[in-house]
Amino acid sequence: MAAVVALDGFGAERGFDVLAEGARQAAAGGIRLRVFGPPGELRLDDVDGVEVVPTEEWISNEEEPAAAVRTRPEASIVRAAHDVSEGNAGALASVGSTGAAMAAATFGIRRLQGVQRPALAAVLPLPGRQVLFLDVGANVEVRAQHLIQFAFLGAAFSEAVLGVASPKVGLLSVGEESGKGTPVVVEAHAALAAAEGIDFVGNVEGVDLPAAVADVVITDGFTGNVALKLMEGTAKVVSGAIRDAARSNLIAAAGGLLMRPALGGIRKEFAPDTTGGAVLLGLRSPTVVGHGSSGPEGIANAVRLAARCIEQHAVERTGDLLRSGHATRGDLARPDGSAERIEA
């Protein structure tokens, strides 16, 4: 049976036509969708595998997410999350307000048993290799025990969905030495170095992110969000500089024509639309949060990523790996031999 994804029908910055085209592309690959939005704007009645659930309310980026989700039960993202919790769809996807999507999913779908805080994980668009980076915005402030769970959540997802066997996990810090970083980072490093069920490679620095020295890199949501946007901005600036240089004179233009196929491939790998969005890990059903500026391909890829999580049983396998790695129990060792308590 085809995977069923509940898609928030609002929030696409480029309008309903772009969101609808993304839904069409995803449905063409055999994914079934339940789209929560205005039927007259989406015009998806003729698309096989797509059902539009009439919805007129939505939550904008300007509203306080948690309050809006609690007080607006008819909003599209709230109804879509509820649809998943009722079992009508197996995963949630949205390119609307990130905060509202995370709040609706956390309240409606709920956390896996033992998970303290869900983490937003993004697959970095690096040429030739995938790096899972979390948290990229769900938790601005964290404690050591949260970073420990992020490590296990990321490793489990990387193995289950990205197909990385025994993923290497790194902790983002300001130096490779175990004593470098904030007290929270130092404490998390000590606990992870002593933990079983995970291939922890120690601290990694910012320069190591694009170098892909680890398959999974963990940090707090504040640092992760800043780092992710810095990488995206740098990629845009470098791409623009290369384009301008290629147009600077006739010789450069001739060389640019020869390099266009190769540069086009690199540009596609770095494009946000290629990954589809970030996954909110630690919930009882998959949730994908895409870019509001996504084009049709980005929206389709967000839906495809959600469907792949269903098909690969990502949540079930993540739960199994969390339990086998003891990341949901209070038995991770501190450096002094006492226990790091992981509270449910």
C-alpha cells in the first residue's frame, strides 16, 4: 500500500499553484496525499492519489506558534497533525511556519516514549556525501542529556533512512579536545564517550561540517540554526561570485560554457529544494518541515522524504535503536562513574 502523507496546504511563499504542482509531482511517484487547504485555490481534484480536505484557516509566521496551535484547532497544520495522530496518514509535511509545524506535531503526534525533546534534523547538501545535522532550531537552549539523546536520535535516523551503516557521530564544539566547549558540551562529550550503542568520534569543529568528517553532527538549536543558515548563505554568495566571474570577459564566458554542466550539478546538490526540508526526530510519526520559499521540486521532495520515513519504518527503527543504546533510560555513565539521568 502506498504511503499516505498529510500535507499542510498553506504557507508556500510562492503561492498555491507552486504547492499544488509539488503535490502533483509527489503523487506521480505513487505517494498518496491528504492536503489541508482551500480546494478552489489548489485545484487538485483531477489528480489521482490526492485528496483535498477543505480548510480555510492557517497559522502565519507572525503568530506565536504554541499559542496559535492551542487556540486554532481548525488551522491547516493543526488538522494535518491530528490527521496523522488518528491514523489517516502516516506522516506530516509542511512548508509553512516552522514554529507552528513543530508545535502542532509535538502536541498532536506526541513524542516517542523516553524522548525529552524532539530535534530538528537537516541533511546537509554536501557533494558526494550526506551529513545529518541536528538540532537546527527546535531547542535554543539544551542540557547535556538533551545532546546525548540527539546523538542517538540522529544515529538511528541516519542508519534507518539514510542507509548509513554504523554512522559516526560528532559533537560540534570549539576544539577537538574533550575539554573544549561549554560545560554542557564537555559533560555531553564525557557521557557519549562512555556510552554503548553509538560510534562517537568526539568533538568536531565548524570547519569539519562541510568536510563531512562525521555522518551525524549534534549541537543545540541556536548554534545549529546559525551554522545552517551561514552555510546556505555562503553557498549562495560563492555560486553568485562564480557566475559573475564567468561573465566577466569573453575568455571567462567561454570557460563558463564548458564548465556549465559540472557547475549545474554542484548547484543542484547545494540547492535547498534538493533535500526537501528538515525532519523533526523523536515523535511517534514522521514530520518534515520544508522551506517556505520552496519551489515545486522542494515541496515534492519534502513529501517524498516523509513517505520514505514511513516506508523505511523510521520511527519504529529509531525507537528500537534508542532503547538498544539505552538513550531513553537513566544509565548513561558520567566520567566519575555516576549515572546521567535521562528523564522521561
